[in-house]
Amino acid sequence: MARFLLKCALFSIPVLGIFIFPLAVFILGRELLPVSAIVSRQQQNPGQDILYQSAFTSYTEKPYKLLSTIARNPQIVALGLSQSLTFRARFFRREDAFYNAGRGVYSAADLSHYLNALPHDNNLAVILFDATNLLYDAAVQDEHQQASASDMLRAFLSSGWRAAYLDYAAGKFSVRGLMRERKTTESIGLVALMHHAGFRADGSLSRGTLPEILDMRKNALPMALQVADNIPEIDKFSAVSLRNLAEVKKFLALARERNIVVIGYFSPYALEIYRAIWSLRDLHGEEFRAAPATLAALFERYQYHFHDLRNLETIGSSDAELYDAGHLTEKGTLRLLLYLTAREPALAPYADIAELKKQILKEPF
């Protein structure tokens, strides 16, 4: 028996050896931490600018954003997809009153689930709801939410170890660089450590180093022009689906029941894209033009407002205040918040118009 076990051990050494390098990468990159530990580190040390962004695990965003909302217990949240991630806590009168729950929902069906998962005695009073890309029918993601240490380990064993080898071979990180960054920052996840990109303690997204951001913005206009030139071939601007409208109705009814004000809006595209879609004389163009009125009517039933901000000029912005073809920079987001604050009394306790104007002048882009 002992000889058999020894043979098994000897034969398993090459197999186990395959996992040594990627496991070291996961450990050095803090990729195996459960979401609860990540949230605890960030919210207990908000001044340390601890970022979180994993390179190898998927579907952590929803549990991460939900647990962070519960831990922070804000009075105002931003909720939506990636377009909402540029709202910062520093935009508001009190930083601890805000949390950016962007990417805490993946679909319209998630909206009510998010609200229902919050404790009934929470402080939430206002939701900035970015409906962009949430109301169209899209392919359902086969997701398994990953939150626990065992989830992270399963992700490592299923595909993470291969991804570690592939990313290393592609030059996306070096072990020396990873060890150096680990010593200088408490950030969590390989992307956060190596590229200084990821979610901040306030839930907003850091997009990386200044050179990376400048390079991204340099490509924004060419990307917008390319998309605009191919609008007729892009079949993604479908009508707001009845199913998703029903989910928004359920969400608004629940918010009204809990005395939470929902401020809805569509966020801006690059001007070239907006004009190209608006000018379409087919079904897509008609649906694009009709969508805001459909949402406004639904919001009014619950005494809320919906704002169509897809045209950058509506908020006094321009293509120069985009990271790419469809995401505002922080300066552009300040303009959007200023626009809403001037029209929504519910924002008065949380955002100051004069202060927002000062921040806009100071913001580089």
C-alpha cells in the first residue's frame, strides 16, 4: 500500500507542478479573497484608496456591489451599467452619504432584487438610475455569482490557472512587478495591482494610470466615427422590451413603497453616434426616438422624472469629455449631476450647485 501511494505521489508531481505558478500568481494578486473580505478592507480603510479588480474571476460584481452598499449604508446611490461608474463620492456634500452601485445590476430583472436584498432599515433615500442599455432584450448570461473563498478556488481550478499562464505569456504582468506592487499598495486583484484600475471604496471605477487614460481618450473620437459610420449594420438599438418595462415598473413601485426617490435618465453617447441613430428612418430610429417618452410616462405614474441625456449638448458637454464612444469622463459626469441637481429637488440635500460648478472648472477632463 505504501509503495502504491508513493507511486501515486510521484506520478502526481508533474500535474501538481502545473498549478504551482498560477496559484502563486493568485496568492500574490490577492485573487482568492472572498468578496466579504474585500468589502471589509475597503470600507474600513476608505482613505487608503484600495482598488478591487480581478483578472481571473468572473461575476463578483453583483455580490460585491450589494455587500458594499449594505456596509456603507448610503443615502444616495448610482445604479446602472458601466455608464454610471464615473460618479464619485467627492461630488457630493458628504462623501459617506454616497455609494456607486453601478454594475450591481446586469439586467432590468436585477433592479428589484437589488432593492429587496437591502435591509429595510437602511438609509437609502435617492437612486440615480441610469437606464442605458438595461431595457433592451439581450442574451441572458449564464452566470454563477462568485462571492466566497470556495467560489474563488473553483474559478482558479476551472479556468483561472490557464488564464494566468496566458496573461503571463502575453506580457500582461510580471512576477517581479506583481511582487513590487503588492508591497506598495493594498489593492486587490491583478488588474488593480498592475494597472491601478478597479473599483474604489465609493464604488466608482478608476480607469488606470494617466497615460492609459490619455491613450483611451485619444482613441475615443475615431471609435465614435467608426461606430457612427456603421450604425445601419448594428442591430443592438432595439425597442424597449415590454418584459423589461414590467421589471422597471416593479422596481419603481418598490422604491415608492419604501419612500426612495428614483431619478431616471439615459446617459450620453458621442455626438456622432447619437446623431447617426437619431437620423435613421427605419424601425431602429423610430424606437430610439420614442424610448424616452415611454420611460417618462412610466416614471410619472410614480411621481418620478426621467431625463433623456443621450445628446451630450443637453448637459453642456462635448466629445472631449468622453473616455470612449459611450462613457463620460468625471468632468462630463459632474455636468450631468449639475443638470439633474438643478431640476430634481430630491438632490438638494446631497449636491450643491455652486460647488459642482467649481469642481467642473478644476477637473482636467
